[in-house]
Amino acid sequence: MSRFARFLAMTFLSAFASLAAPVMAQPINSNELIILTTTTTQDRGILRILTDAFVKKSGLTVKTIVGGSGDILKQGARGEGDVLLTHSPEAEKAWMAEGNGTSRRLVMYNDFVIIGPAADPAKIKGLKAADALRRIAETKSPFVSRGDQSGTHVRELAAWKKAGIGPKGQPWYRETGQGQGLTMDVAWQFQAYALTDRGTYLVQARRIGLPVLVEDDPLFYNIYHVMPVNAAKFRRVNARAGQAFADWILSPEGQAVIGEVGNAEYGRSLFVPAAGMREEGLLVTR
């Protein structure tokens, strides 16, 4: 077994041991809300802040199911939660087209960045995303991917495609199958490049020790939407609670909570509140 495989196996076992048993959908409890959301909202702490504030406001009991966007959308398509908070726009549109949700509204955004070793062996610092990825491939510099079909992974694959490169199977390209925090741990261990959302990076930057090398590229816009699950399709869904959370997170109160996350610790918000904005407009002004 290679050094990378041994390290990844130990990392996976450690993470698995700390995970609670998955929350399964139960018959409707009018006082309980199940939120399906991505690992990035958990990794940067905003999930706990939002749920605590919503519980205080609504009096509901909140349970969360966390995973990669691909897995979360699949669970939502089985009616295993009441509302989704995800960041995989194209997959979300397909999910909505299948009748799984009642609405899809823009909540907040930040961006993705490429981090890597301070020595920057591929010399990508300051380049645009596609150029940076081409340089990584040309120099065969190690790159660590989540490889888990999450929103982050899907965005990474789209960037490789734009760069005209198929990295999968290349010896310098490694997939962890894990969340963002653990993937950055692997990147640090092997002094490799990786894609991460800026919010998670800011939360873990001191521990990881890999600087941001590529940023401020429209290709790396990271947009979150809230989608209540369609109770007409899934009878166990608590439609009232799901809609209440969606309305609250888009309200001035919910948006104010989002805008404060990270300010005290990092001197800037980890997210930009975006209720009422249009995804197309954001991309144009980026």
C-alpha cells in the first residue's frame, strides 16, 4: 500500500469513528425540522449558527443531515428531509425539474480558491483558474481532490474541463472521497494543491498552513440556494417547517445572521447575504 493510501485510510477511519449514525426520515413530527445540507456549511460553522438562531426564533427541534451535495440531493429526492441548503447550481436545477422541491431561492455566496504549498512548484500564484490547472498538469504537481461528487468536487471538475484536462487516473491527481477539512489535511500532508471554498479555508487556515494561490476568478463563484422539499411528492415531509426555515433564512433577520458569520474571528464575513439577488446578475458583476 502506498504512503498516500495508508494516510488516507487512517484519515478515513478516524473520521468514520467520529461520525454519528445517519438521521433517517421519520413520520411527520410537526415540531421537528430536518435540514439536508453540505459539509461546507458544517466545516465553517455557519450551520450551527443558523440552526441555533432558527431554533430560538421558531421553537422547532432541528436535525441536520450533512454530506456532499450529490448525496444530499439524492436524499432530498427520496424525501429524507424537509429543506435543502446546497451549492451545486446545475444539479439543483435538475433536482427541481424532477419535482423534488417547491422553490429554489438564492441565499448567500462566497468563492472557491486554490491553495497549495508556499514554494508553489507549479508557479500558479496569481494566474486565472484554468491557466493554473494547466500548469499543475504540465508540471505533474500533486493535486488532492475531494472526489465525492459534492458541490465543490463538481465545480473542480468543471474547472478542469474548461482547462481542457482530464486529471482522473493521473499519478499526480489523488482523490480522498472525504469532506473539505479532511481533503485539506491530505493536501497539507503531501504538500499538494487543492480546491476549497474560501469560508472553510479561513476557518482552518492556521491549522492547514497552505496559502491561497489562485482567487478572484468568476469560474470559482460559490452560490448557495435553499429548497423546501415537495410534500406533495413525499408524504413524510414537514412542509410547514421546511418553508418556515426557507423564509427565515431569506428574511432580514436570517440574512443579518449570515452577514455576521466570521466577522469577529477573521475580520470579514465568510459569506455575502444574497436574498433577492439573481444568480445571473451575480455572475455578470463578478
